[in-house]
Amino acid sequence: MPRQSVAVYRRRRLAVLVLLVLVLATVGGGVWLAIAQPWSAAAPADPTLDPEATTTPTPESSSATPSPEPTETPGIAACTAEDVVVTAVTDADTYPAEALPQLSISLTNRGAADCTLNVGSSTQTFTVSSGDDVWWRSTDCQSESSDMIVTLEAGSSVTSATPVVWDRTRSSTETCAEQNRPRAPGGGASYHVAVSIGGFSSETPKQIMLR
């Protein structure tokens, strides 16, 4: 067989290196998206003031900056109960028959300094109650969880970007696989949504009504 020239050999080595760089860049981008997507900058009370505030923040503009490890934010202390306000958020106040409530969490850092908080699903709990009767907990049938350390900027608010859906049934750890769990009564019945995250709980539950 004829020997390949030095020029051909060099071109092939260069093509392999370029392909390797592209693969690494793609993997790196996927990791950032997986970290950044679960939280976004919260919209202000008057949406006309900032029409783009509900979009997922970029690393340069995020008020909740993901940090895989707390040690990567030197000089920034963990959030305390005095710093963080936790609020339950729903996509509606009243739900017609068969409409499923979508539940989210809003976090506000009312402190004077940035602070870090684990906002991963491992620290989140949504609870739906009717009076003293707890109808549903998001952790009853949670199959997996993860951690996510973020830096909350002083004076900023962030909201979970992907809501948790309540299927309007009663949950328990023993009935996760059942198809016909008891359904929450509608007809104008009132329920309250409470949330906790990172060891902090919402001060006031959010009231919703099921038709």
C-alpha cells in the first residue's frame, strides 16, 4: 500500500482535535442548561416595568447564580430565616373541573447581603390542605431528588421555572402506584398551598378554589 503523505496525516489529526473540542463544548453547554433552567428571575408586580423578567437568567444577569459547591462562593454566607421570604405561587386562584393546579415557589432575599441556599428538589415540599386535613404532599411519591446551591442577590426575587402539578388526589406513601386515589372535592371547595425550601417555610399559605 502507498504510504500516506505527512500533509494528509496532519490534516487528519487536526480534524480529530476539532471534533473533540466540539464534543466537549456541547457537553459543557448541556451541564449549564441543566443547572440554570429550574429557577428564573421573578417578574415585578407591574409586568410593564420589565417585560423580560420572567425569562431564565443568563450567568451575567442572574439574581440566583448556580454554584455546584458552596465553597465556590467565598465570602458569601448561607441564607438565614431573617434573609429569606418563601411564598407559595399558583398559576390561578380558581380552577374549573379537571384543571390541575400548577404550584411554584418564590424566594426573596430581603437581607442586605448576598447569601447561598440549596433550592434543589431534595429540600422542597409542597403541601395542599383543607382545614386541618392534609390532602397532598409532593414528597409522598417523589421518586428522585437533587441538590442545587444558588446565590441569592440582596434585594432580589426568583421563582421556580418548572411548576409542580397537583393531580387533585389524596396522596400517601402507600398509594403511589394506585390509579384511583380519592379525588379532592370541587364545587367551590377551598384549599391552601404551603411550601418549604432549604429549611425555610412560607409564612402564609396560598388559598385556591376547586370548581
